[in-house]
Amino acid sequence: MNRRDILRRSAAAGLLATPAAGLLAGCATGGGDKGDTTTYKGTKSEQNPLGVKEDAPLEVVIFGGGFGEEYAKAHEAMYTEKYPKAKVKHSVTQEISKTLQPRFVDGTPPDVVNNSGAGQIDFNGLVSQNAIADLGELLAAPSLDVPGKTVKDTLLPGAVEVGSYDGKFLVLNYTYTAYGIWYSNKLFTERKWEYAKTWDEHIALCKQIKAAGIAPWTYAGLHPRYMSWPLIATAIKLGGPSVATAIDNLEPNAWKSDSMKAAADAWHQIVKDKFILEGSPGLDHKQSQTAWCQGKAAFISCGSWLESEQKDVTPPGFNMTIAPTPSLSSGDKLPFEAIRGTAGEPFMVPAKARNVAGGLEYFRTMLSQKGAQDFTKKVASLTIVAGASDGVELPYGLNTVVKALDASGANGFNWVYNNYYRKLERNLVDAACGEFFSGRIGPAAFLEQCQKGADSIAQDSSIKKYKRAA
């Protein structure tokens, strides 16, 4: 498994996709220890705001991907330091759904689950069946090591929103990811190229790059939704955050808004003018990123896990740099510096866990300054804890991410339709992007295909719908 699997909500037909699926899952065999179904609760106090029973065992299941498991072992050690009588059971798997499905069915899930990777459990189904504990109490609890602040006070913007369903905070997305356009600062410095802040300047730069014998763009043709990210970002910067809200809420013709039409028309020029590396539609994410690292293309769309994922093949001094999407017009509602930032890498406490209070306390440990700093040092990735990377030596690319997020500030934006309705991004929009960026369909057909996908989700009564506030 790789970094992309960890940071993105990967697709797989998961457990509990609908209430009916949950009933069908009851036929599954195996599961956890049915012999002891004790639930552990302690007495709440100023020192123990979540009511942890000090000698209650805690079971933590971690996804075995690019982050590894050492960060989790460090968090578990911090938990044990505070509760030395508690025995922590640690396990790691790359098949979350396959491993834990029987235990959710039996009502014996672990206390903490890192629900990530291609085999993750579908959150829509889990939420619709009330299978996840409410984390509201965690947000209101005092921070472990920031005096005078609650846990919520220490989190970056959007961290709670992306894990909330119908107003309830249910999923702790621990990492903080920026999405943008990446280029090699070394290449640009050597060629005396300057990153373009407007779309017209970007097209002019692409012509210059192509004339130099380098493809302006490449992308993960086998996962073409990667290119939906800059396209949607362009539309949001043009029309404002309401563009994203309409898409998230499955509003009629949200994908056909004037802003989306303008963005699709702009990005179609990249295809029409043959600014994409030949053969890109047949490349996976690693192959396209490697071609980019080899200097075969100047730009690639990705999240801030890119540097870590490519560390084994990135040439010395490559100096990968993230940048926002260029402004489409002088009338854009968001400035050039506005960039998409969002929380990722989901963790949850199952509602039927035996030690829910312990699970919440484990999250409080993760969200301490100490816990977050340790994570960043170990895996070179940011967390949702504000200021936790201060004083931590970061690699070049991640430093550019921090600077980009700082410059974006309150103008940062995000969308959550991919969290609410995994199939919409992973299957339907993905397929439309494949047709569009390979040149088989034009902008109008692309948006029509995306809208039909959204409409199919909206009309499917078996899928629970969520409303994102404007």
C-alpha cells in the first residue's frame, strides 16, 4: 500500500453500504471475543474529563500503509504513560473492511479504528446505521497540553467539518492535506520560468515549456479524478465556495454552473493544445509522478503526500513545490493564493466499542501538541493540530505546503462530496475525467456525465443523503 491509499478515501465495496447491506452482512462468520462484552466507564473529573476507566484495556487497529505503525505505537505509549494499568492491544492490517466486518456485525468492534486504505469501510453506511460514536465530547474536552484551550480550539479550519455528518462530528481525519499544482523549483529556476498566477499566463507558459521539449502536464490516467481537483478548484475560485456547497448537496445542475462551465472550458485547452505528456492516460499515479520527477513533464496535480510517496525516485535538489491553481479571471471571488486544504486519514471510535471513553482519550492524546509533533517528525506529514509543526524540521516540499496554507489563510476552501458519496468521485466523476482528459469528450459532455452521476446518487433511496451548510 502507498501514501495515496492512506490520504485519499479509497474505493472498495465496503461493509454496511446501506441498511440492507448491514443485514446481509449478518451472515458473515468470525469476529471478536463474544465472551466478555463489558463496557468500561470511569468517573469524570477535571483530570479525567472523558471518564476513562484507568485499568480498562484499549484495542487499536491501524491501517498498514505508507505512514507505517510507529507513530501509533508512540501514541499508545503516551496513553499508557497516563494510564499505566491499561493494557493496549495494537494490531495493523491493510484490509480494514475484511478484517473488521465480522466484528461490527457481532457487535464486538475495536475501540479505535484507522479506517483507511482501499479496503476501508464505507462511512456512509456506518453513519446511516449509527455505528460510529459521537466525538462531540472530545471537542469540548480540554487540550492535554495547551492550557486554557479545548481540543476543538487547537484544530485547523475545516478539520471538524470534513468529519461531520448531519451536524455530528463522527470521524477524526488526522492529517492536514493541501491540494494543488506541483512543479520542480530547480527546473523552473534553471529555465528562468515563473509560475503563472493567471490562466492566460499559464497557457503562455505551457507553450514555452512545450517549445523547450518538455510536456507541460502529466496525470494519473488510471486515476483521472486527480485532474478533477484543479478543475473544481478553478471553478470555486471563480464563483466562490457556494460552487462546492451545491456539488456537495447534490443540487440540480450543480456540475453545470457557469463557474464549472468556465473551468471545464479552460482545462479543455490543456487537452486541445496537446499539453499533456503522451501516454499519460495509460499511467497510474506512481508512473505519472515518476515521469514528472524525471523531468518529462513540468506540472502534476496531487495532494501534499506527493513528496513522501516519491522520495525514493526524486532526484537530489529537485525541490518539488506546491502552488494554487491560476486565477481564471480578474473577477474571481477568491484570490490566487486560495488553495484547497482539508483533513484526511480517518479514525473512528465504534459506537459499540467496549472502551469508548478510552478511544476518545486516545484521540485527545493524538491531538496534543506532543502527539501531533511526534507524528510529523516520524512521517513528514502535517496534522490538523494548529502550530504542531512549529520548530519541526520539514522537507522542502512540505515547507512549501506550510507556506501555501499560510498564504491562503481564511480563503482556503474544500468540498466534501467525496466523503459523503464515495462512489460519485471514485467511479462516476473518475470515469468522466478519463474521457475528458484523454480528449474523447469535450467540456459539455464531461459536465453532463458528472451531473448524471450526481443525479443517480440523489435519486438512489438506498443512499443516505447529507446536507452541508452554506
